[in-house]
Amino acid sequence: MEHDVAIAPRLTESANAVFTVLAEAGSATRPQLASLARLSKPTVSSAVAELESVGLAAHSGTASSGTGRNAAVYRLGPAAGAVLAIDLGPALTRVRGCALDGSLLAEATGSRADAADVVREALFTLPADAPIRSIVVAVGDVTAQQDGAGMRPATAKAGPVFDAVAVTLPRGVPVHLENNVNCAALAELHEGAAQGRHTFGYLRIGVGIGLGIVVGGRVLSGANGAAGELARLPYPWDDDRQPRHEALEEYIGARSLLRRAAEAWRDGEGPCPHTAEQLFALAGEGRPAARAVVDRHAVDVGRLAAAVTAVLDPGLIVLGGSTGSDPQLLPGVRAELHRLSWPTEVVSSTLGELGTVVGAARLAVARGVQTVTHTVRTKD
């Protein structure tokens, strides 16, 4: 299904301001818009009329004002459009389509190999008359940049999958690459385990490892966009061995976890787990070999958390990722962190594997609103 790539109309500054607060509020009366935008009621009335005339706002009912009179309620209009968020995960691709007020319009999930089909499914579900304003693609490759060929990951890790997805996207829509761990950290800040906390670390442990750093309510990306790339920490680090490239990620990642499980498995334990989910399920049942491997994994994650704490002193660490978010790790991580560092709260992610696409959707909405309001403006 084809989607329009409409150019947003030129708006006055007051109309831009009202559109921005209406997108954030979802719906509001004109007095509420005046308060949120800090504009006079006559100015807001003029701005609402302007937005209605181009389909960016629409009347959606009435609400009691408490004085016996009803006030008109407004929401975003059909011309406001939609955004797309794509999480190119190591195993699964998750896609969400949202309106510019953040409401969910479409959702699709499938294997990484079928990423292009998953994106097509989400696009087909979106309202056909909704112009696409922005697309955010979450990848693990933080050094993505724009070159003469357009936006693409800088290494081969996500390249082929990204290329397959790119041809399915509507032409002319801004595409933004974002770090997947940073997206998940943003989601935890606004909708997950870190709500109400302005400084924390989101520690993802799964097939790979990574850290989302939030300071003062903002995600820290670093000078090269690589803040939190824990895989680059030197490991091992002793007199007899030289650190290897991404050796720490290789040691803590899920593949090595399963290898250690296979080495520790004994006859009589039943079938050896082939996935991290199976391993943690067996540990939850009290199987000795599985329990020992998971407990040791908790110690390793606790040591990594201690390194994070030594550098950032975040006050809170949220554990996420396919293995990191399992609550069975919490006691061991907390104990090892307490042994090696100062008191720091450790909690499990409440969003799980959905965190990345949820955070990417928030970024896409913010970018979409900017696409509408950051056009060349006319004076009031």
C-alpha cells in the first residue's frame, strides 16, 4: 500500500507551538492549549483555525468546563500523519507505526531474515491517507553515518538487513539511525523501570552487551556516538594475556553462556538447553547445572555493573536484554556489585525486549513533530 510523503504546509509560529503541545497532550480544549503553549486565547483560537484549515487539527467532541458551558476538544487531524519505528534486533525485527500523538496505529514482528516483509506488513496496516513524517531504525551499530549513498550502518553487522529494509521504505521520508540500547534506555526513562529517575544506566545483556547512559534526563551519545559501547572495554586484562577486540562481549554474551552450560551439563540432567530461554527456565525449576551456570552469569554481570558504577555512579542500573532482564539474575548481580562498589540500586527492565522499539517510536514521534513544525515559518 502506497503512502503519501506530504510536505507540511507553512505555519505561523503560534500554529507551530499549538501543534507541538497538541501532539504531546493528545487532545485538549482551547483554554488548555493556551495554558500549555503560553499564548493568549485569541492567538490560540486563530492558530487552531489555521491548523484545522490544513487538516493538522480536528474537532473531536466537547468537554465540560465546570461552569455550565462546554468547551470544544481538539486532536491532531488526518494530515498530521504517522511515523515508523523499526528495531532490527539480532533475532527479531519489531516495527511500530504511530500517530504524532504517540498512539499506536500498527505493529508487526518477525524474524530478522524477514525484516523487509515485517516492515511491509506494518506499512500496509497504517492508514493509507496518513503521510509518513519520519522513520527511525534502531541498530546495534552506533557509528552509522550519512555518506553519499544515504543513511546506512557503518559496519557489515546490520548492512545487508538494513539494505533489504531500505528499499521498502517510502521515498523522500527522513530516515534516522539510532543506537538500539539508547532507544531502550529512553523507553525505560519514560515508560519503564526508571520513571522518575533522571540519571541511571541501562545495562543490556543478551547476544551482545551495551550500556545506555542517561544523565539529567537525556541519553548521552558521546563524541563519536559510541558512549556505552561496553564491548570495547579491554578484556582480558592481566600479565599473561592481551585484550582482544570485543572479547568481553564474547565472554558475557548469550553464545558463551550456552557454551558454558554445555560444558557443565552432566548425564542425568536431561537435554542440554539450546537457548538462553531454556537455560533460565531450567534454572527456575532448580536444575543444579542450570542453576550454577545462571548464578555464575549473575556474578559476571555484577562485575560489569561494578565497572559501570565506578565510572558513572548512576544510582540506578536497569538490567535489560534477553538474559539480563531475567529476575533470577538480580540477587547475584546485587551481591557482587555490593561487594565491589558502593550502594547502587539494581532492578530488572519492565519493558523487556519491547524496550528498543518503544524508545525508537518515541524518537520517531519527536522527529515527526519536528518535520511538521520546523518548516520555513511565516510571521504571525
